[in-house]
Amino acid sequence: MKLKSIFGATLMAGMLLQSCGGGEETPAENKGAVTNNGETVIIEEEAPEDSYTFVPPSPLQIASIFKKAGLAYDASVLNDAANADSYTEKFQQTLNFGVYSSDLAYCVKSEKYDEAGQYLKTLKDISGKIGLETVFSDEDLLDRFNNNMGNQDSIVEILIYVQENTDDYIAQNGKVELSVVYYAGAWIEGMYFGAIAAKANPDNLDLGALISEQMTIGKSIEKGLVTLKSGDLDAEDLAASIAEIVSTFENFESVVALGEDAAYLDIYLTPEEIGTISDKIIALRTSIVE
């Protein structure tokens, strides 16, 4: 199994695009690459059976995508940091490490720095339980974060530092399983933000289109979970849940009508379809944070 990530560069690119109000996307140069709103997913089409290559978006990118669609800050959608102590199984801890990563990004994008600081501390606490304590070994990390509140560029640089350290540590220590599960949690939480907003604004078809774009990433995450060789039943169950969401989407009339070659970027769901897919996303997210 092989996993690549390029969070640092894509994080900054996503921030620059948002600050400029958008920009032209550069065509992906890699075979089998899909680029959506600054995110690049690469699936090797003719790779060995046990090979899995995935370049996922960062939690900050996911938050940025839905922020562009008018996603207003709502503290009630966050997974309460106090819940972290209730996660006792490693799979659940890793999954919610991803959830809290997206919560942190959501707070930063909304300029809620006190709340963001709490989520950064929560990530540090969980990291020691799942074997990523080295990522947060810099004792000045929280101080640097607190001292730069109000300066989003500096805060983003700190998040990039944390993300790059996470990626490097995972790659150097062969912890691919952690990585796949962590990214699954981050993706589900980001989709949850979009689903809550879509339920509240069913006529905002842009939200439905953004959710549609994320299905490519969902399929890649599901493949990663299936590819894990640990025989982890939790991973299998999560993969099946994500596959159900993707399958529901692919069977919508709005999707089927566009044919097999439909590009997710072009798909605008009906309000009813948005409601259906949002309900499934919300149910999955609720099940992993309880």
C-alpha cells in the first residue's frame, strides 16, 4: 500500500485562491487525477493490486470550500472537545482526530481563535493515544498559536507545520492505517458541515454541487479503508457506510441522467436529492462522534 500527501502546498494554494476570490484551476498532470477547487485526488489506474495512492485535501481546504458557499459559523455543529475523553478505542480515537482536525480548520476559517486553540490542544491530547505524540513534541506550539491569534496567515502557517509533521511522521514510520482513518474522519466532518448547511438551505444548489464534488474523494477514502490489510472490522464498516453514501449519490436521477462520463463538477442536485444525501452524511457523522 502506498499513500502520498502534499498538504502544505495545497493548503496555502487554497488560502490564496480564497483570498483572491477564486482563480483558474491548473489541469492535473497526473494520470487519473481529478482537481476540484484546489484539491487533487490521484488514483493510479494501472497500479499493482495492493497499491493505493491518494492525495487528499486538508481539513482546512474542506472548510474553505464550504465557506465559499456561504457556510456561516455555527458552534453547535462542532464535536465538543470534551467528548475526546470518551473515545477509548484506537480506531475511534484516530477517526475523531480527523474530526477534530476539521473542527480546528472550521474555527480558523471563521476566525474563532479561542475555540481553535482548544481544538489544537485536544488534537495534541489525542495524538499521544494513537502514536502521533511526536508531531506535537514542540512545547512552544500552543504558545505560538496563542501569540498569533488574530493573524490568520500565521495561524495557517502553524497548521501547515502540524500537518506536514503529521504526514512526515506517518510516512517515515509506516503508519498508513492511521493516515487513512484520520483522513476519513476529517472528510466526514467537512461533509457534515456542508450537509447541515444544505439542510438549512435546500434551495442553495451550489451546496449540493459542492457535496457532489466531494464524492470523488469519498470513493478514494473508501478504497483506502478497504485496502487496509489489518482485517479491522471497524474499517470495513466505515468503508461500507461511505460506499453507501457514494452509491446513493451515483443513483440519483440528476447523476444518472448525465451518463457514465458525468464530471462531478457539473452535477447540481435537486433539493430532494440534497436532503437525502445530507441525511446520510449526518447519520454517519453522528455515529462516529457518539
